[in-house]
Amino acid sequence: MSQLGCPCGNTVKDNVVPCPTEGRLLRDEDGEGFELAMCREIVALFDARDSGRRDEWVRTALGEQYPVEVDDAGVVSDLMSKHILALDLAVSECSSCGRLFVQRENFEGELVVYSPDEPGYKRLLAARNRASS
């Protein structure tokens, strides 16, 4: 999102990585399909590796330019990113009033805004190990 003007007057920014005001949302109805797709991809990767076709499989799954020297854990991570990015929605939280800005559809700019019943920044999207009580 980069910068987003909140109705409260604050500017929501995502120029810090990791960003405590940014998150991703996976619809429950997409979750099972994501898990099944990932299981199939991981099994296929290991089958290809065991049959000596790993490089070919990796290039087919992740593109011809993908570096085949990436280890299996890296390939699985990239496969997860590929699948999750196709499904998830961006979410931003205003660090002043706590409003949530949720992408209506994946890869679209239209946002739906939700205002909390109790105004104020709640750090809902901040990492648990970094959130203050």
C-alpha cells in the first residue's frame, strides 16, 4: 500500500519491514485449498528430487529463471509464497485510531475500512513477540 490517508488524519505507511501495521488475510474458505495445494507441491518436489528431475520440476513450478541451486527448504518457502500471494488480502491498521483497511480483492486497490468500537491503536497486526501489553 505504501501510504494511505486515514479519515482520522493519520498517514498509514508500510515503509518499514517488518511492518507492525501491515498484515495478510487468508479467507477461511481458501485455507483448505491452500493447504492441499501446498501438500501436493511438496510431495511433487520430493518425488521429482528422488527421480532425478528436481531442476526441471523447479523451473516448471517457479519459472525458467528460478535459480535451481536454492535448497529444498527455500523452494518450499517460495512455493508457499506463490500460493499465498494468489489468495491473500492486504490489511493495514492505523497507528492512531486503529481503523483496519482491508483489500476487497487480491491484487486490487479498493479497500474496505473497519472502525473499532473502542478507538485506538491495538497493534493487532504487530508480531506477537514484539507487541507491548
